[in-house]
Amino acid sequence: MAIQALVMARIFYLLSLSQLLPSLMAKFNGSNEKFSGAPALAASIAAAVILQVIFANSPFINQIFQTAPMNLSQWLICFVIALPAIGVALSVNRFDPPN
């Protein structure tokens, strides 16, 4: 579960560093700004999630690391534990912006 929470936190952090969220906000405010890198970002997040699900639920991996597959409530716990990464990322972006 610790690995899954860490990966989710990293996804939240990478989303905060990308220009996707500011581009979406500008688009909703009427700007004609383009979404640069959005397909690559979405594809990489989808790939990371799929690979993590395979990693967590693969019998071969479970046997090697002596782990057990995670159920839905455990995935939700990992998600909740990763949520503070959003606040950390926002504070880091405020003091050291990516642009």
C-alpha cells in the first residue's frame, strides 16, 4: 500500500507541475490557450495507473515480494493518503514556480 500511495502522490505532484491545470483554467475563463502536452500527460498517467494495478495484483509479483492483492478499500486508503501531496505541490509551486 505504501508504494501505491507514493505513486499516487507522485501523479498528483506531476499534475501540479504540468501546465495542464493552468491551461484548463484559462480555457474556462475564455482564453484560446492550447493544451500543450495534455495527450502525453494523460497517456503517461493512464500507463502508470495500469502498471501499478498490474504490479499490485499480479500473482507473479505478489509471490516474489510476498505481498497480497489489494481490494478497493485499500486503494481508496492509498488515494486519501496521497491527497496531501496536492497541498505540498501547491506550496512548492507558490515559492518556486515551474515557469
